[in-house]
Amino acid sequence: MAAPKVEDHFGLLADIGAISSILSESNDLQGFLDRVVNMVAEHLHADVCSIYLYEDETGMLVLCSTHGLREDAVGKIRLPVGDGLVGKVLKELRPIWVDRASEHPDYHYFSELGEDAYEVFLGVPIQRGIEKIGVLTVQRRDRHRFESAEVQAMRALTAQLAAAIETARTLMQVASLQVAVDQVESQTESGTFIKGRKASPGYAMGPLVRFTRNPAIKILEAYRDDAKGIGDKEALDRALASTQQDLRDMQQELETKLPEVAALIFEAHLMMLKDRSFTGEMQDEMEKGREATKAVAIVAFKYIQLFEGSKHDYVREKAHDVEDLALRLLKHLDDRQERSGQDWHGAIVVAHELLPSDILMITLADVAGIVLCGGGLTSHISIVVRALSIPMIVTNSNLLDDLPEGETVVLDADEGNAYINPGPEILEKFTDREALRQKAEEQRTSMLEKTLTSDGERITLLANINLLSELDLALDLNAEGVGLYRTEFPFLVRPSLPTEEEQFLVYSKLLKRMDSRVAYLRTLDAGGDKMLPYLEVNPEPNPALGLRSTRLAFKFRDVLHAQLRAILRAGLDAPGMHVMFPMICSLDEFRAARQTVSEIAKELSEEHQQELAIPPVGMMVELPSTVELASAFAAEADFFSIGTNDFIQYMLAVDRNNASVIDYYCPHHPAVLRGLARLAGAAEEAGIPCSVCGEMAHDTKYVPFFVGIGVRQLSVDPHYLPDIQKCIQKWSMAEMRQYAQDLLGQDSIADVEKVIDANVKK
Ligand code: PEP
Ligand code: MG
């Protein structure tokens, strides 16, 4: 195709003069937008022209009309402002044009769009004053890049179109709002619509089931007070045997899904079943003439009261185990007993609060999705739910409280929406998206074993692991090791402190799967917003600056002692094991931590009567105080692992979980960048490995910066690995060093952003 001539654009502008006639010729608003995209595509000799409109309500850009892309994607492609090239145009309110869109770090691939062939991209914001309206894009298949005259023409065009498009948008949104309001208020055939925020992405469909934490007591009471119980001695024996089998089956299932607790949780249940004073008392009750269901309920109540009377939280928690066991037994004794409120398999669970101890039920019950109403969401619950790939939204709507259980819910957690008893249109949409999602999953390309820069320098890509179940993906994607294993998860997902033995099993599992690969085990990083209920700590006014991490471990020395013993024992046959301490603040603290490791190694050597090799001991670099002392730390630590999440939080005094200051949480603040460069430089000079494991490491804007300042290991959540590998392959060492130098030469955030933007082509 010949390059369009600049004078063509005058024709375009002239045609725009006829906007009112386009509008009058269109049957409806959609028809108007369709005509606009056709006209612009024709005048700019573009293969594709699309309009994305901005929804105030949701903060999303929605594809509303296209010439050239798949029409069935209209209304379905939605992306937040700032996401993808289109989102970036609206976020930065400036035209963006690139020659190879797919190589751009901000490129967002939608398989359902069919845009692979159209690499030459130009997007222009549509705005009226400060009002954001949307984005107009044009794309070409061939290599004729857009000239600046064309960019100017598009700007002029969108300025003229803005008013008409804004009107169209408002009308269309009013129409769709109306639908939503109608649905909510009338709950007609089209069902009820609930708006929320996404907490864990994905789609799911299933019956609505309410999560009530304690229905068991009522059921048990009913059985205890029932004048007529059922079941003889044989029935009780059969129920005991079947329950035992159920528990074993569940234990096996947990083994793959949440191996860190599998061995721990049901052992207690099984032991209780074997306990003569527990089952024996049931038999004694039957000797007195009571039926099996009554005997189970009476004994269960006795034990529940016993445990609940304890002054220790972890003993009180055991009361739930008894309730759970008793209900399982009753279910086997009485088929009418539905164990109501506990059958979450395939359901969309509606909860008002989720505690870490609920994670077990979520994992085991195979819930399809979760809607959390109102209640707060702690960061570890959302991390676990995401790690388990369960879609979840959080909503303030209380509509769900009035809906009966069993209604069909379609959960679209990618957009934060839930539809109750949806009409055929939504159901069809759900099925289509599910099919697309499965296809994308199947097409997920695996990674090369080694990651090299364009000039052949080796970079090591490692995985951040929270739950052992994430190891499968990491290994499938050829992660070269685990760069951060957050050991706090086995502590968080259970109601009491895991013993040394229990931890040993978990760490051994991890290390066994890693074989000779490296694995960086971080000691307990609890406290702050990850407080463990069973550690008795006074509430703190400012937990982020309080008893967190290694400070907490030093206060609870026996907890640290047990953990380090478990780690060192598990690492006996694991050559790649490294130990690291989080939130190290002073050299003195690091020395004390290292000393503890040496003492425990000595203790274990004596027990094993053989010299135990001490693994490399390093530190998480997360506090500003480490920058000034970088060389001193590098001289003593065996390695650095930079936790940018906390480093930014503390360097800039911005709470990383506080939405109202999120704009101040700026990873590319010049002070952050320079601090990181000094840390990496000190590690390089001292000849110790330095990796980055905070979230900055998975952002392709920062990846070349890290390599440029000397970092050779990056550790990211497994699903980011392919993108990071692709990014590194595009840069040479010289280019990355230059990019880093350019970034480090800037004093303001705005100037840093200019350098980033100038390099976005990469
Ligand atoms: C970090 O602070 O960057 C980090 C990786 O640790 P966490 O996110 O677990 O605090
Ligand atoms: Mg941290």
C-alpha cells in the first residue's frame, strides 16, 4: 500500500465538518460510532480504526466500535486506564505512536481482538477540557509508520469529534446504567447485577452459597436435644470408619493443593477419632441407651466446652475441629443431615469476612469463586486466593444478603462484576470468555531454559513462591530456582504455630522439588499487616514501623529457633539452599541473625554427630538505612535480595497498602533509583550475588534498569516469567547500562518519566 499523502488529511478534516450529517444518517448511537471509524480508517489509509470509550463508573476503557478488528470483541474488550497502549494514551493524555506495537512494553495482547497483524499503531486521546472521553486508534498492517502530519490530523479530528462522541457515550452509558438499575431493583428475568472491585482475577459460575462461620453448633444442638435419635452401635462404628476414610481422602487432596498444611491439619482430626476417651465416650453414652446421633452430639458438646474454656487461642480453635468431626459423623449416621452451609464445592461463596483460618476451607471445598461483602481484605488472604487461582471480588453492596442460596451467580472478577440469575445474554458472554480464556491458557508459550540479553549475557530468572502449589507453574516455565520463598504462609494458613517438625516437612518438600536449583528461604516476615493471631503482641499504633519481621523473630526467639532448625535440617541435602533475613536495619542486627544461624548449625552438628555445612546467609534489602551502609553490609552478607515493595514504602514514607497515598508510591522516584544503584554497585564490588524480588522486578520498564545497574538475578511471581525473558532478549548490555545511567542522571520524577518514555519502544 502506498503511504498516504499529507494532503489527504485535509479531505478528512473537511468531512468532519459534516459530523452532524453522519449523526443524522445513523440509525442509532452505535451506528454513528461505526461510521466514524469507517471514515477515519478510509482517510488515513489505515487497516484498523477503533474507538474506546472511558467509563467513569468503573475507570475502564471499553472497545465500542471498530473497523478492521473482530466485531464480536466490541463491548467485551475492557482495560483499565494505564493498561496497554490504549490505556497509556488516556492516562498520559497524549498521542502515542509506535511501529511495532507488540514489542512495546505496554502492549497488552487480547487474543479475542485479532489485531496481531496490525503492528503500526497510533492512539490519540479524546477529551473535552479535563474530561476524559476515550481513545481513538488507527493501526496499519504494513510498515508505513504514521507521520507527524497524520498525528496532527488525528488530534484535530478527535478535538472536533469529542463533543459528539461525548454525547454518544453519555447516552449509551445512561442506557446501560438503566439496565443495571432495572436489574438491581426489579430483579427481573435479566437477574441482579452487583458491582465490586476485583481482588483475584478470573471468571466463574455456580450457585450462591452463604459463608456462615458457625452453623455447626445449631445442628449439634438439634441432635442433642432431639427426643428421637437414630443409629445403633454398628452404625456408629461404620460412621467412624467412613469419617476416617473421608479425612484421609481430604488429606490426599490437600497434598496437591495446599501441601504446607496437608500433613498438619487432619492428623489432629484423625487422632481425635482414635482417641479412646473421645470415641469411647460415645460408646459409653450408647451403653446408657442413647442412639448414635445423640451420643455423638453429647460428647461433641462436652469437648467443645472443654476447649472453649481454655485461655489459649490455639486450644479454643480446636473446638472447631470437634464441631467439624461431629458433623462428619452425623452425616454418615443420618442421610438427612446436609451439613448445611458447608457444601461449597463449585459454588460462589458469599462472605462478610475471611480469616486466614478460612483458607483451608476455601482450598478444600473447591469453591468456584468468592464475593466478599464489605469486610476488609488483608493482603495475605488476597495473595492466597490469587495463588489458588480462585476468582474473587469485593463489594459494598448488601443486595446479596437478601438473595436466597442456590441462585446462579456469574462472577466476572476481571471486571469486578457479579450477575445473579443472569439472562441468556450474560450467560453466552460468560461461555465465550471462558472458551477464549482456555484457549489462551493452552497457547501459553513455555520459556527457554536460559535467559540471555541480545548480546548474550546471562540473566537468571527466579520465581517468588508463597504456596507450594505455585511451584508447578514455576517449574513448567523453566524458572531457574526460587528467589523468594515467603515462609510466613504455612504460619498464616493455620490456627496455631507450626512445630519444627511440621515446618521441616514443608521446607523439605520445597527443596526436594528444587533439586539442585537455588532456593532462597526467607525467615518469618510476620507482623505489620501479617500478624499471627497466636503470637501475643500488643496492638500497635503504627504496625509498619513496629514489631515486624526480624524484629518480631528476635522477640519470639523460640519461634525463630524452631524455624531455623527446620530450615537447616531440610537443607542438609539441598546444595542450592540460601537463608535470608527480612527487613534488616543495622549491621548489628544482621550479625545477630547470622550468629543465630551458626549456633543452630552447631547444635544440629552435635545432634547429628557430623559437621553441618552452613548455607549462604544473606539479607533482604528493604530499608533506607542499608543504602549508606551498603558496602559494610556487602562485606558481611553472602548475598543481597532487594525487596523493592518495602524499600519504596520506607524510602518514600508511603504505606504500600493505603489507597489514598498510592500516587506517592513511585518506584521510579530518583531517590529510589539511586538507592538501588548504590546497593547493586556495592554488591558487585564485593562480588556477592544481588537479586531483586519486589514487584518492580516484573515491570518491563525497570527490568533493563536493574540489569544496567549490575543486577543479574530477578525473582518474580511465576506468571510474569515469560514477559521478563522476552524483555531481556531485546536489550544489549550497553543499551541497558546507558538506560540506567540516563535514569540516574535525573533529579525529578517527571524527568525520569521522560527517559522511560523515550525508551518505551524497546
Ligand atoms: C518486598 O518488600 O519487596 C518483598 C519482596 O517482601 P514482601 O512483599 O513479602 O514484604
Ligand atoms: Mg518486604
